[in-house]
Amino acid sequence: MQGRGDASRIALLALVTGTLCLGLVSCGGKDTISGATVWEAPEEAKKVAVEAVRVVKGTPLSFITGAGVVEGIREAWTVSETEGIIREIRFQIGQWVEKGQVLLQVDDTLKRLEMERAKVQLESAQIELEGTERLFQQGGASASAVARLRGAASAAKAQYELAKKAYEDCTVRAPISGVVAVQDPSITVGSFLSRGTRILRIVDTSSFRLELSVGEREVGELQVGSRAFVRAPAACGERKIQAEVTAIGGGSDPRTGAYTVVLSWKDSCNGRLRSGMSALVEIERPRRAPVLLIPTASLVRRGEKPAVFVAREGKVEVRYPVLGPRQGTKVEVLQGISEGDLVLVSGMSKLKSEVP
């Protein structure tokens, strides 16, 4: 539709006064049809050359565009659940590890002894309970004695399970399969590992995900399964990777008013794509009927709102349209301008300074 817009450019002479009244009541009025503010130039007004383009309908954007940061389909920090001297490290940056694979070994001497002691106490409590239960069946022990020993055996079992868990925590294992992305610099053989220390971050790069924010108009056009394309120039050049929408936020961010959309896709860059890289996104939107488009050059700022000057029957109107998404040098108009209107695209600087 670009050709039609260029062909319809019309040179106009807009009559404006060098000293327009500041009062709307005395100098202008409201157009009852468009709601725009209209100023009529007095006869002694000087002429200002402007250029206008006729508003026409064009093809709406086929994609919702955005940008975001690439993440692995799953990412996890491995955090220490124990403390002690690091005796062995079995991973390095960039290495692929499998879920459950041993990554690090902490000195487990004390934890092993505590576990063995708890195991002996558990076995002793169980033997005593079994003997007392046999006596109870023969009438040689009371029910209260059996109940007391059962409680003691249960407590001993709990102590053994805790000691066993503490011993097993000395062997740090991978929580997920993926590539070792980050290692804490303090993690070295011989150093003391504190409880709660982040050891390393693992990123599953078999697939990727990306979150981006869209406005309330765009989110209504999307659905789970919508096709999308991702470009990560740093890893894949200008090649577009096919992705899909896998999740859409049910509410907006209270700080920004935007909605979160999640995309995911399989790795197709031969391992060059990394978590943390920037990417550009295009999400296919449903086919829509032609929409009104105006040049972005026609937009001026008046107060906090975008405005356009419209030439109509020798008068200049200022309108405040409701705008949709941009399409290069054009922008979609949702409300406030009609097809066939003439919007000024040059010579507005004089009008901006003289029209209140």
C-alpha cells in the first residue's frame, strides 16, 4: 500500500495566523463529527506551505515483534546442603553432566561415623522392641512397655535417616542434565564449603526458552501453540529459528502493565546458542482485515499525547488518534482518523508554534 500513499501526496496551503488567540472559545471550536479542535485563519493570515498525504487502508502487521534474553529450557543452581573441606571436584565449565552425576565430594569422615552410630542405635532399639513384643504375647510384658519401645525405635529410625541424609549430602550430584555454565570461584579443592553456598549453575541446552512482554492489544491475538521465529545474531546470524508460544501470562505485570509470553524451541544452531544471549522475536498474528495507516512523520507531540494535523475544507484540525503498532515508517490508527483524511507530513513546525 506504500505506492498508493505516495501517489496521494497533495501540496496544500494552510492558512494560519502569526498571532493566533490562545483561547479556544474565541478562536476555535469543536468539530461535532470528529471531535477535533478546529482553527480558522483570518483573512490577513499569511500562507504556509505544507505537504499532506491521504489516509488509506493497508495490510496490517503479520507479526508481533519483540526481544528478549535466551534461557535454557531448564536451569538450576546446585547449592550445598552440607559443610566441610572439599576433597574432590569432578566437573569443569562447559562440560555436559547427567542428572545424578557426582560433581563434588566433601570430606565425609564425621558424617559417616555419625551415620554408623545411628544405625547401631536403630538396630539395638529394634531388637529390644522385638524381644518385648514376644514377652507381651506370652504375658511377660505390659502394653505400655511395648508402646514405649515402639516410640524409641521410631525415634532411632528418624535419627538414622537424618544421619544418612547428612552423609549422602557430602556427595554433591547434578540436579538436572545440562551444561555447566557457571562455577563459583571459591569452589576449589581444599577450601571449606559452607552450607547454602552456590556451587555451579547447570543449563539444559537441548531446548531453549525466552520470555518477552507484549501489550494488552497484542496478548489477545495470541494463543498457546502460535508459531514464532527467533533470531539470535550472535550465534546463528540472520537465520530464523522456528519456535512456538508455550505459555501466556494470565495477568499483567502491575509495574508495567505488560503481559508475559513464553516461547520455546529446540536447539538448531549446532550448540552455538548460549543462555543469556539476546534474541529478536516475531510471533505470527491471525489474519486481519486491512487497517488505516498514517506516516509516522505526521505525528507531533502535544502535551503527553501524540497528535496529527488534518487539512479539511480550508481549516486545520488537531486530532489525537488512538494508535496501534508501528509498521516501519507507518503506524496503525485505531480511532480518531478516517479513511480519506489528509494528514500533514511536513511544514507542521509553524503550526505547532502557532496553534494553541
